[in-house]
Amino acid sequence: MAPMPMSSYPKKIKIVEVGPRDGLQNERAQIPTEAKIKFVHGLAKAGLKNIEATSFVHPKAVPQLADAMEVLTALDDLPEDTDVSVLVPNMRGLDRAISAGSKHIAVFTACSESFNQKNIKCGIEESFERITPVIERAKAEGIKIRGYVSTVFGCPYEGDVDPKVALAVTQRLLDLGCYEVSLGDTIGVATPRSVQKAMSVILEGVGPEKLALHFHDTRGTALVNVFLGMQLGIRVFDASAGGLGGCPYAPGAAGNLSTEDLVYFLQGLGVETGVDLEALAEASLTLEQSLDHPLPGRTVATFRDKFCREKQSQA
């Protein structure tokens, strides 16, 4: 594939911020509900318009997100153009999400039988038996539905994944009623070559306007994969503020692509994101005070140093 001419870069990219959910779900330290709410408000203030705020999974499965109801109901004062979504695993989760006022949900499965078994204790087909009634009810309630497909570019248990399976799972989610499907590099093994290989098959059956890409930066390849994704026509990318993230059921799944790194990269290409980078870093670093480790994102680290110097000069 020939390099993309500067004039061919997209004018704008949509970022789906997954830090409050995907980013926090694997944290060891128990983060106060108030800190999570403040985090989401800070992300919205920075200009992020699409934020996945929490997950209505069973508290025993993901204890960190046991306060989903409290978090979501505290976000009704966000700007009207902020689209807040929540992850739901089943009908019980949907019931709770609806009672909390959710108007936008995400459902999930994988294109690896082994990962599905580890993650949700069922295979691909059975996962659709759970997802289908959730989507049908959500549609009846007028709720938007986004889909996630994990392990598209590699599985921690099976290795390489057949792109034809990824296409079939993606198409099925779209046919059921998802407006968009996010394709996940769950363990961060994707390289431009493997992304090209998988997407060449997936894009034969699904238009790029129906797809998003969700990269982890385990091996430092997330941004170059984003660059390739843009060349393939993808205009929606998931990212996590500060580089937070990791899946408790995917060994080796380090943090998601850092939103700050993505915004900095896109700004350097002249691509509009609508995000105030400094305000975003401030929201991430405020949350960092509730963690038991520094945020792993590279760009946020430069702001950490900057803010420290400013405080020292004011002392």
C-alpha cells in the first residue's frame, strides 16, 4: 500500500473514550466512586463527546465497577452533546442500565471460542443467545447499541484468529441492530501487517463506516496501527485516558492506547479531534491520585512533569 498523501488524511476522527470502563476494570486499588465521577466530568470538559462510563456486569466478576448505578446517575449534568454509553453483558445488566437512565449501551463477544469461555463462560454461539434478547429489548426501548468483538487480531489462548470468523461475528452484530462494531486487539499483538490481513477480509463484507478499531499498546504498535486504520477508511478509534486498561481474562493485555497519545499523534497530522490535550491530561492525572501506580501513557507523563514544575514555581 502506498503512503497516504498529506492531503488525504481525514479532517476529523471520532474518539470513543473507554477509560472509565475498560481502563478501570482491571485496577487493583479500589477507586472511590466520587473519583470516577470527577474523571468522567473532566473527560467531557476536555472535549470528549463519546465516553463509555462504566459496565453493568455482576460485581463479583468486575468488583471495580460495582458502583455502576451511582456513577451513571451522577452524570446527568454533562453537556447535552456528550454521548455516554455503558457495557451490558446480559438482560439483568440491561435492566439495571435502563433503570439508571442509559440511552446507549454496548454488547460484546469475541471471535475466539477459548477467550469467550474464559471471559464469559460460554462459546460464541451461546454468547449470541445472550446478546440477541438484549439487543432486541434495547431497540424496543429506543436505546443505541454498539458492538465489541474481542481477539480480532490474536487470542491469548489460540494464537492467530481466522479473519473470516471475525467478519462473520461482526456482520451478525450489525444484522442484529448494532450501529457500529469495534474490533479489538485485546492483547496488543497487532502489527500493520496483521491488521492489513484481517481488515482486507472484514472490509470485503462490512463498510468502514460501520467499524471502529480498539488497539492495546502492549508492544508499542497501537499508533502505527491507527495510522494504517485511517488509510483503510476507519474514522472511529477507541482509546483510554492515560493509557489505562487491561482485561482480567486476557493474560498479557497491557493498557489500551492512551487517549493523550492518540490526540497528540492526530494533532501532528492536522486531524481534528475536538479535544483539549492539556485538559485531558489534567483529568487523567487527577484520577492518577487514586491509583497505586503511575499512568503508563507517554504523553500524559510529559504533562505530569509540566504540572509539577508549575507547582514548584508557584510555591
